[in-house]
Amino acid sequence: MSKILIRGAKVLGGEAQDVLIDGETIAEVGRNLPADGARVIEAEGQILLPGLVDLHTHLREPGREDSETVLTGTRAAASGGYTAVFAMANTFPVADTAGVVEQVWRLGKESGYCDVQPIGAVTVGLEGKQLAELGAMHESAARVTVFSDDGKCVDDAVIMRRALEYVKAFGGVVAQHAQEPRLTEGAQMNEGVVSAELGLGGWPAVAEESIIARDVLLAEHVGSRVHICHLSTAGSVEIVRWAKSRGIDVTAEVTPHHLRLTEELVRSYNAVYKVNPPLRTERDVLALREALADGTIDIVATDHAPHPHEDKDCEWAAAAMGMVGLETALSVVQQTMVETGLLDWAGVAERMSFAPARIGGLDHHGRPVSAGEPANLTLVDTSYRGVVDPAHFASRSRNTPYEGRELPGRVTHTFLRGRATVVDGTLA
């Protein structure tokens, strides 16, 4: 593998430096490094980040390859600056056995665009009745450490307690989709003034907050780790903040769309805005941004949820929930967090690379940009402005809420262990 010299990039938004990649490793970081036959990438003014890590991605394979495959999903991930993604378990068949998680893991190895770490189901078939093969999935070749029934809530407190106790034995974590099912029967959007005006079934904030409150107390009781998926309300922020002040081992994520979009968009009845949890109020959006800035919310995770055209181009009530997000996540974070002064680029690196890798136990991702570290890197042109056109997405699906919107920033290069997966904004 040839040497690559990235010249003049602002590492984590700091002073301009040169970064020399030799094989799979960062060989040297400094100023005025000699090229010595290396391929030179002129990166003056661009930001160099560690490769992004997404703790919450739906790759759909096996079973829903009409929406996405591991190959197309990892191509989308690389386009968005990601070098590793965690693949959720709600596939067909469900990833609730060692065999299925190993299949997903091997498909990731074959794709070559980013590393794929499967997430195992907490319960058999995501049915919430019986624990899945947690130990077997952890001992498999996929070495699963994160378990989630995402798409469904582990609403049975006894099952949730047993899962927390089980994963504690090997340092695993349960990632909870916080949604009390009885409180959200028939829900179509956030419960509030807008849902009342539109006559759509409401998804109350308390349905999320009550599960989070229960689960942080369960985690404290058994001394285990719990992670809150796609936190979306101001009340949830306060519960997590309280739990952390108490010393409970809880982490939380927010999606880019919950940092940017509000329930007002549902007035259009455009099903691209239908998502679970639903888009909330402006007050919630501002609370989420502040919580991400102060560390109450640990990470940004995309909840990349691809759907085929026919599952979204229909009446609101019949439409599937979810949005694609891998290819726009960094731009939305730049717009909502960096350009508002809430985060600097070092803070972005913490929340989109270092922390998600740490939570998920990925040793070779989320590493410092320094000599001797794996060359998993993302180069970003932050001065770029462009209108989102899903026709140019690498993802198999097009259900983005940002179509026709101008977003800042563009990933120009992504490197996975020193090999370029994106060059000059184009997949290698």
C-alpha cells in the first residue's frame, strides 16, 4: 500500500498540520513533512477528523435488501465519513443468534467500505418474551457487545433486568428503544397542539421518559450499563442528566434529524417526516442541542433507516417510519452545533467518533490522529455549501428529509486503515 501525505489539514479543527499515512497506520503528524514519494492530498483549510463511528445503523440485510444491503449501506457510510457502523438487529431473520450476527459481520468484511459491527437482539424475535442468545453472540466471531431490540421497546421490566444482569458479565451494554407501547398505540406523530390540529394520533413525551426513568434505575440496581437510543425530548434530557449526577452508568444518543427538524413539518403530511421517535417541538430541539454540547447526551447516532419508495410515497398513516441519515449526518451537525457555536470540531470528533467507539467497545476506531494509530480518517471541506439531491446517494433508499435543502460541509476523503474509500467526494 502506497504512502499518502495529507498536507495542511486542521487536525480536529486545530492548527494546520501534515499527516503521513504509511500502509494501515498513521506514520507521522507534523509540519512540513517531506513527501518522499507519497501521494499528496492538498487539504489546506479542510478539517481532519478520526473516522466517524455510528452506533445506530439499519443495514436491512438479511431480509430487506430492497431497502438496503450491507454493501450499499457501507458505501453510504463511507460517503458520510464513517469508517465503522453498528448494524441493528431488526433484520429478517432477526439477528438473535450467533449465526445471523456472524453473517452480517462477514458481509461487512466483504464490502470493504467500512467496518460493520452487528448489534444483537435482546429478545428472541424482538418479541420481548425470552432473552436471545446473548452469550453465544458475544462469543461468536462477531464479538457482539451491544444488544438492542430497536424498533421495539424491551417493555417488560423483568426481561430488561435480566438482560442488564447478563451483559454485565462480559462488559456489554443494552441499548434501549424507549417507547412505552401502551402509551403509543396508534401514534403517528408527537402528541401536542399540532397533532390535535391535524387529527393524528399522538406519541406523548412521557412514553419515552417513563422507560428511561425505569431503565436507569434498573441499571443502577444491577450495576450494569444502559444506553438510550435516539433520545428526543427535553424531559428525557433531564432524566439522563439526573442519572449521571447520581453515578448511574448511562449513555445516550441523539439523531441529526432530532437536532434539526420539528413537528411543524408534519403539517405537510409528507411521510418523509414520519419517524420513530417522532419529530418533537422547537423547545425539545434546543434542549437536545444544549445537552449534546454539555455532554449529557454522549453521541450523535444516525438511526439510518432506509425504506423503498413505495413505503414512503403513500398516505401518512400507511407510511413506514424512518429516515436515511448516513450521508447527511456530519453536515447537519456542522449546521446545528458547530455553526451555532455549541461545539468545536474537537467536540464533534468526541461525539461522532471517540465516544461511540468507546461505548461500543471498538478498539481500533475512535482513536487519536497521531503517529502509530490506525489510519481511519475523514477529511471535510467545511466551506462547501450544496443542495441535497438524494439521486446522488450511495444508499439504496432515498427517504431523506433534506431533499432540496442546502447543507454545509462535504466529506472529500475517507480512509479505512489507510485505504481511501472516498476520494475527492467520490466513492473509490
